[in-house]
Amino acid sequence: MIATIRLQAEAFDVGAEVEKLTRGRTDIGAVVTFTGICRADEAGEPIAALTLEHYPGMAEAEIARHVEEANARWPLLGVTVIHRHGRIAPGENIVLVVTASSHREAAFAAAAFLMDYLKTRAPFWKQVEQASGRIWVEAKATDDAAAERWSAPPPRRDAAK
Amino acid sequence: MKLLYFAWVRERIGKAEEEVEPPSAIATVGDLVAWLTKRGEGYAYAFENPKIIRAAIDKNHVRADARIAGAGEIAFFPPMTGG
């Protein structure tokens, strides 16, 4: 399994990342991408931008741990995770998860698993700029619940390439 | 040991990192939070609701009962909101 994990301030190109992961490969039958995008509102209030703070070193390590966990649960052929930090304006990309497998089930499930854990376990914090000032975004109980659903015993792993 | 603070924990304490030498009776992450709370108003504000504070020892998530002996770096931060 080829894993790419990048934290960066710069924007990323979703199509280019998929192309990098699949170029020259004929064993990959399914690619799922998830892109998280900065909305222009938070909790019903307009925002000018958000700023993502992270814990350098731990953020990469934590994402790598979950990529390994995903690879142990599903027969993956490739994973790319890119998470931006710094100031991000509405409409810009924040995070990208790409999962590749022979078949769609593993790619869909692994992408959902990785995003649920990124939300609740990767050390990133969002602050939004609103008319009333700069506000730290509060963690959502629904995100914890989404990550919790993966703590049931993992499905049996099929023969992976 | 080195302590790191992130997001509003960092803002309330007023610094991103510091070196501290807690007394030997401070054995766990929870003990450390209680000890830090007494260091000033900013600390008390940052840790006013210790149940929601997350901690990591040497870049691994830990719970409040984790022992701090041998830790190189301990980080405190709010629940995460990335992705």
C-alpha cells in the first residue's frame, strides 16, 4: 500500500493527487476522494476565513497511525491524506482523503473511517473570523459519534495485494 | 519536562510552550493539570473544565490517569476540530 501524508499551507489539486496515486496502475479498480471545503458560515454566522492551528509532528504521526489502521482493516492499494493549516478562505479546500482499492467497498469505507478519525483524533483546531471577533470552533458530539461507530470489531480482511 | 499548549489553552495560558519541573508527587497527567491550575489565573482559566482538556505525551493521546514519568513532551489542548 502506498501512503502519502502531507500537511501544508498551500492549496492542493484533487485531480493531480488522484492521478499521482493511480498513474500506471492497472490493479486499482476504485478510487474514492473526500474533499473538505471551507464554508462561508459557522453555526449560522458568516465568516471571513478560518485559521487552522496544528501540532506539528503529532498531526502527521496521528494521521499515519490511522492510515495504518485503515490498511489493516481493508485491502487498500493506496491512500493520500493532505491537510492544510494556516488561513483558509471560504470556497478553498481544507482536507483531502483519497483511498484506492480493487473494489469500491474498501475504498468507500476506508475514506469514511479516515475522515471520522481525522475529525476527532488528529490535532488540528479551527478558529473562524466573524464580525463579532475570532472564535474557536467547538467540537461536535456528532463527530465523536461518527468515530465511535468504527470501534466495533473490524470486518475480516480479504486477501490484499 | 517540556509542556506545549494549543488553541484556546495556549491563548488562555499566554504561551505556546514552557519548561517545568513539577514536584515528584505529581505522578499523572491529571496531577499535572491540578498543579498547573495553581500557577496563575491564565492556567486556572485554561483548565477550568479539566474533563474536556485533551493531553498527549510524546505525541500520543493519553488519558488523565497516564503516568508522566519519563515524558519528554506533554501537550494540552481542547477537543480537536480539524478535517
